[in-house]
Amino acid sequence: MSIVVVGVNHRTAPIELLERLSISEEMLPKALSQLNNYEHVLEGAILSTCNRVEIYASVSKFHGGAQDLKNFLAEFCHVAPEDFSDHAYTYHDDSAVKHLFRVASGIDSMVVGESEILGQVRRAFQAALEEGILHRVLGAAARQAYRVGKRARTETAIGRNPVSVSSAAIELARRAFSDNDLTHRSVAIVGAGKMGGLAARALIAAGATDITVVNRSEERGAALAETFAATARPLEDLPAVLIESDIVISSTTASQIVIDKQMLEAAMAERKTADQLLIVDIAVPRDVSPSVTAIPNVVLRDIDDLKDIVESNKGSRLAEVGKVEEIIDAELEHFLAWERSTEVEPTISAVLGKASVIRLDEVDRLAGRQRLSDAERAAIDQMTTRIVAKLLHEPIDKVRKLSTSKQGHVYVAALRELFGLDDEPNP
């Protein structure tokens, strides 16, 4: 059994590919159900955020399992394998678990030390648990990942001066104006989810006072607006809001375009000012059609445009990455020790079981030829049982002791190979 991860992220793929491979929260149950049908997949989880799409799985065979995950991405997302093969990465066993720990700790994020990712990891694995595709091995890795994420934030300063994709978007908006001032700008937030809430908080910190929250669910939009003394508007009012706004931050979870060229052209024609309209689209898939850039006085920015902001805000958090790596290495060793300990006992049981079957077959064969009495059969049973136990005692005892070492999996694998425990049965 191996743990495998196949994925793409902000470093390996452009946003156009990320959005094609993204899996929405609404589609997650269906995606997990389909993932569970692949031959080599024993457990699985899907992590899809604005800057990564990753499939985690425990698989019966590494190569077959890794190919299953790639096939799943291609088939579920309707993307040809050749369109993402050069952008995808694959990790297995120790490296796969370490990657998960790096993600949960925030040091693999576009925004180093971001606060959202641990919650996203937790929700991804919780969804897998609810769909019945998360079990012992991958479930243990997930629990250890939560622990890594918590330790990283409590034992290091990786989360100091927290930055998020949303706050980076606000900083990008601030820098877009010559006075770097948002206090007299009219700002619309489209989407009242986690990203929208973080955007609102960052706007308040930047001095913005004229904030409108536009959301499909009026109740949720109103709740966010009330928290930040903003104005709530239903999604149907979006065209009117575009007319009135200087800045739009869009972060919905919609699977389709929310702001298209036709809508924006009509809004720009109604505006009473010739000032530019800045739109920062931080949704994946994108909320705003790229074609709006052809409209005069419309400036569109997306996730890719945040990288310079993120780089300039790393600051002291980078100095903490080494400390987080130490936590990851320690927790990884704990996980691997647990994994080794759980591998050895089933292997030992399989060896003893195979030996017992061979012993009983031979005793039965002898009994059939010699017409043994019950007493003779019992004596031979007892003798052969002792012989098998004595022959296997020392190697089994040594494997139990060696399984706790860093190379423990090698000894367990060797025992399985020597006794042919993983050989395919003859047809």
C-alpha cells in the first residue's frame, strides 16, 4: 500500500489550467464517489483551492494508483491528459505525506503562512470521511497534518502578520491608485464566503468605508455586511453595483462566469465618471470573463497578478520556514513509525497463515496415505506446529524489532517478498 498525491498548483500551472481542473464544493461528493471507483484507489481525498488542485490517495500499487489519479483528473474535469501532464507533480509514500504536511502548515502556499489553508485541508478530508472514502491510513495522515498545521502556527511565527490571497488582493487594489488611498473609494465585494470575509476585513484595515457586499444568498450577504458595517445587495443588483463602484473584489464559488463583457460594457456606459474600474478576480474558476480587458477604463487583475504583492510581503515569515520544516520532519517520523508498526503485524499474520496452510496440507496428505489414528494425527499435528513455530520465531521476532527503525519498511517488504505474500494467485 502506498500514499500518493497528484496535483497542480500556482507554481506549476497557469490560472487557465487551474480553473479547468478545479472541483467545486458542490461537485465534491460526486467527484469523491467517482474517485472511489478506480481499481487501485483504496482511500482518497480532493483538495481544490484557488491556487491548487490535489488528489490524495492510498493505493494498492504505486504506478497503477498514480495513473488512476491522473485518469480521474482527466475524466472528471474533461481535460485531456496531455493538457496538464507537463504541469502536474506526483509524490508517493514519505514524500506524499511530507507534501501534505507542508501544505497544511502553509509553507507550500503562494502566500507563505496563510491562515486559510489548514481549514481547507480539514474540510477536504472531512468531505472524504463523509463520503466513506477516508479510512485508516489516509485518515491517520490527515490527523497528523492537522497537528502539523496547529504546531506551525503556535510554535513558530510563520503566521505573524498574516497575509491571505484576499488581503493581497486589497493591497493590489490600493497600489493601483496614485494616492494609495482607499478611504474615498467605493468597493464592492462579490461573494460572501471565506474569501469575501477576509477581503472585507482587509478593506477595513486599509481604511475603506464605502463597502458593498453582493451575494447570491441574501441572508449570508447580509450577515457579512452587518459584521463590517457594509451594505448588502442581492446578486441581481450586480449590474447597478458595477456602475457605482471604483473597485470590485470577486471571490464567489460559482462554476460559471459572473461578470461578462456584455454586463460590464452596459455598466461602463452608465457610469458618470471616466475613472477606471479596477476588478480583482481571486476566484478559481474565474468569476470575470478575460474579455472585459477590451473595455476602455476597465482594469482586470487575477490570482497570477498577486505574486509580486505576495513576494514583497513575505518578510520575517521566511525566517520561520526552517522551524516549520523541523516540525514537519519530526511529525513525519512519528507518522512513519506508526505506519511501520501497523504494517508488520498483518505481514506476520500472513506468514503464519501461509505456514499453517502448508503444514495442514502436508499433515492431511500423510494422514490420507497412512490411515493415522486420531492419537497419531494429534501427535503429528502437535509436532509440526512446534517445528513451524520454532523455525519462524527468530525471523519474526527480528522483523518486529527492526520494523520500528527508519528502514523498517524494507525488512517488512523483504519478508513479504521472501514468502511470496504479494504474488498474484495462479489462474
